[in-house]
Amino acid sequence: MGFPAQRFALGLGLAVALAACGGPAPAAAPAGGTPGGAGSSGATPASDANLVASPSRADAGAELPMTRSVVLNGDECKGSDGPKPGALALLEKACGARDAEGCSKLAGFHFCGLGVPADPKKAIEYSARACELGSSSSCSNTAVLLIQGLPGVPADPTRAAGLLEKACSAGNASACGNLGMMLQQGMGVPADGKRAETVLKRACDQGDVPGCANLGMLYIAGAPGLTPDPGKGLKLSQMACDKQNWLACSNVGLCYLQGTGVAKDEPRAAELFRSSCEHGQSPACANLGVLYVTGRGVAVDTARAKALFKRACDGGNGPACRFLSEM
């Protein structure tokens, strides 16, 4: 197997939940929730990471902090074959003789634990070596691993950004998309909306669907140095959604919920959250749960909301776990 460059690049989840679907954000709600809201089965969840706000705050443009989808969850290794007998020793020789693909294959085997014990540190070392030998996809893969951090390997977003810059300059579209996300969020590099726009356009123009989705999000939410353009952003997000980028669908749902770049349509928002949730996007599950609590676009259904919060919580959505504890 080769180190799954494309899947890792897409796994970074470059379509991110909107920071705000338009409008400046008011001050954040207290950690315990809106006054009088927490602690009962009918509580209205407060505005929080990955979750839509309560009606009184959502209509005011409450901020929805950005969230990347899961970077590495084990799916990258599914269906991958292990090395043939004697192959690991030969790949070690190949890598030692400056063969980038040999180093990349070793990285994949060590990451997935195929033929050898899983060893994230060695996976990064082999991937970084392949990057040094000219493999732009390996530069991008190494960066993804460093953004997330792994057992025994601390996150290093600054180094990751440098690797993505190198890969993007070499024409790797997914690396450009990842770099654009980091520039938009100020992760490992100073936040720079114009630079983010440039590299995300490059990714999108090369057919990278998550890059197009993030470019849409960038135009909707804006960034330092870049004026929001919700109409353009919604068009790009919808295009990515149509190509089954499910987190982009969730972003479009937020726009319909808040009426940004499109007429407000809460039932349509619920449909988009539902589709995104069904395809594994925990922020969308949490958002849909909030709608079932508040009765926006759907009939109030506390039991269904609870099930959705559990699904989102199981998917790593922290606020959903907290909301579940309050029901």
C-alpha cells in the first residue's frame, strides 16, 4: 500500500462549520448556558462550539466557532493490504536509497499497523523523509499528522503549515486546501484572509471539493483582510454539498437557518442537517438536535433531540455531550 495521500488530505475536513453565517458575533453565552436554560429536559442549549444558538441568539448572528471534521479515525486504513513477505526489508532498502515511494509505503504500514506494530512516530519520520525526497503528497500527509498530533507525537501546526506551503507550491491541490484552512483560522501561521482566498481558489480550481467548500465558508464568514461575500460563499458551499461534501451541506443548512445569502428556511435547514448527520458529521447531528429542542423547522421532540445529541457526543462533539447531560 502507499501512504493514502488523498484520503488523509481530505480527512482534514477542509469544509469547516461556519464561524458565523453572517453578521458580527455578540458576546459568548456563559459556559453554563443561557440563564434559566440548563438542568431540565426542556432546556434550550446555549450558543456553543458546533451547535446552533438558541432562537434569541441565532437571529442576532450568534457566533458558531469553526470546527474541523475528524482528521484520522481509522477509516484511512480500511481495505488496505499488508506488505508481502520480505517486502518491509526491501522497502527499507528503497527508502535508504532515496526512493520517495518506498519511504511513503513504509509510512503507511507503520501508521496502519500492517505487517508491523502501529507506530505514529515512525510513520511521521518515513513520511517526512519521503517529503524531503520530493513527494508533495507525503509533505501534505506529514502536515495532516502534525496538525492533529498522535500518541507520542505532539501537534506542531507551525511545522505543518511550512510543509503544506511546500506541497501547495508543488501543485498539490489538497495541500493548498489544508493551507487555506490554516491561514483562515490562524493555525500555525498568522490569520490572513487574502492569502487564504488565493490558496483555496488554487485548490478549488484544481477540483479539490473540500477546498471549494472551505472557500465558500471563507466568503460567508470572512477573515482578517477579507470582506465577506455571503452570496458567493453560499454558491460554492452548495456546489460542494451537491458533490457530497457533507460538512458543506451542514454549512448550507446554517445559512438557511439564519437567512444568510438565501431566504430563511428552517425546514430546509433541518433537512440539510439531517443528511449531513446521516453521513457522519457530528456538528450537523448536534445542530439538528438543537432544532428538535427549540422547535425550529421541526416539531419539538425531546427524545429525538436526545438521540441526536448522543450520536454527536459519540462522534466527539463536546457541547453535545454536555447538552445530553442536561436532559
